[in-house]
Amino acid sequence: MRRLRSSIVGAALTIALFCGIPAVSAQSDALTILAAASLTNAIEEIGAQYEAETGKTVRFSFAASSALAKQIEAGAPAQIFAAADQKWMDYLAERNLIEADTRVSPIGNSLVLIVPADSAAGDITINGSTDLGALLGVDGRLSVGDPDHVPAGIYAKEALESLGLWAAVEPRLAHAEDVRAALVLVERGEAPLGIVYATDAAISDKVRVIGSFPADSHTPITYPFAMIAGQNGEDAHAFFRYVTGPEGFETFRKYGFSAND
């Protein structure tokens, strides 16, 4: 039911952007949170906990951070943005579209290589000698978030370039609209390999992690949160404190996110 409600809200936001009408007008007191796709399970659970404790309604729209940042730039009616990298939060900050003094980055993640659960591929150590071409086979594609826009894909490109593997695999990428879409391609067996966050791999019993990318092969994976400019009501601030504070972190930790120092 919560996933269905999230999808409905996402559709409402899209309609609002193109039709110029308020989204979720039936419940104007509801908070709307725009969050990176990789946060879906954890932050929905946090939202449910908050609703149970306070009686306040919290709604979510999930997508790639790039798409959400563009929605905010276009005037999407939302109060909080949770991104999967600093780039897209910087994009909004440069345009004065977030409340800069609220910006925090409480959690982190790691990058892993996955295969379908029934794959015969064994565990590997990912380094400059890793032969991804052999793992992909003759016609296989490497599923990743679009490396030009999607944070997970940007991190993946950084890691592959750092290890000297990018040139060999770039022609064989299957670009996905966000990290969850990249996960689904591997779950369905449509791609024999994928690069996703460790937390995404952990929620699926249809994939298996065969290797982790060295932490120093890419920019640290952090999740910046901020209030959207002009949306600083007390209810929004209260949920912001909750989701970025100890209560929220306990749930993020349960889903495998790490704490940032």
C-alpha cells in the first residue's frame, strides 16, 4: 500500500509540473519528501514510524537524484530533498533552491557487483585485473544507473575509470533510469552483471553480490538531506530532524547504510 501511495504521489508531482496545479491538494497538510531511489525501503519505514508516532502524513516520491533535482527546479511542491550524491544537492544550492543551513549528510553506502541469484559466477576481488568482459560473456550487458546523470552510475564510472576497466565495458553498458532499475535488470536475468549500492543488493533475494568495489576507487558515497527553499514549516522541520537524527539512523542502519563521521 505504501509503495502504491508513493507511485501515486510521484505521478501527481509530474502532473503538477506540467499542468501548474498543486500536487496532493486533497491533503495539503501532508509532507512530501523527494528521495533518491536507493533510500526507498528505509525511508518509507521511517515515514511509517513517524506517522504512527505523530499522526502526521508523510508522502514520498522516489527517482534518480538528477530527476528529482530537476523537479525541484521546476517548482515541485515538496518540503525535503534527500539525494544520493553531493552533485545534485550542489546543483540546487547554486540556484538557492535549498535552505543551505539545513544541509546534512548523515549516511553513506558502498558499491557492489551483482549477478542473478542463480548465476554460476563465483566471488571475486575487484581490482585492475578484473576481467568483466569474461563475466559478461559474448552478448551480456553491465547494468548501471545512467553514468551521465544517476549518482550510482556516476560512482560506478568513477570506480571503473580508477581501476582502468572503463574503456572495456563502456560499450557494453545497459543504462538504467535509477539504481533500482539497474537492480531489476539483473533480477530478471536481462543483464548478467550489475553495479548497485550494497543496500539495494541486500533487499533482493533475486541477486547475489560477488564483489565490492574498493572504497578509494570512487568518491565517498554520501546522502545529503536538505529542506527545500521556502518550505520551512514546523511540521517539515520536525520530520527533517526525525529522519536525519538518531531515530532515522537506526532504521537506515538496519538496511545497511553506514554513519558518516
